[in-house]
Amino acid sequence: MTKATSYSDYHRYNDINAFYHQVLLNLNTDSARVYLDIDNVIDASKYLPGKQIFNY
């Protein structure tokens, strides 16, 4: 398991997906294309409901 810390407010995340979820919430992804490694699609897709995800 990978943990992460946000250096803007030093919030600690217990897993990397929770950190990425917060990052994505802070970005305007409404018209963005999201490219994910095939190994991460299943985990990340629950944080991106209704988004079109491209594998590479």
C-alpha cells in the first residue's frame, strides 16, 4: 500500500487513490481526457464516475 501526503495542507492519505481522488476534485475534468495505465483503471474508475477513460 502506498501512502501520500499533500504538501499544501499536510493532509495524510492512507492510499494513493484517495490522494488522486482529491487531486482530480481540484481539477476541471469536465472536458478533459483521462489516460490511465491499464493496471490502474479498475481502482481509479470508481473515483471518476461518468468519465471517459483511455488506456495506454
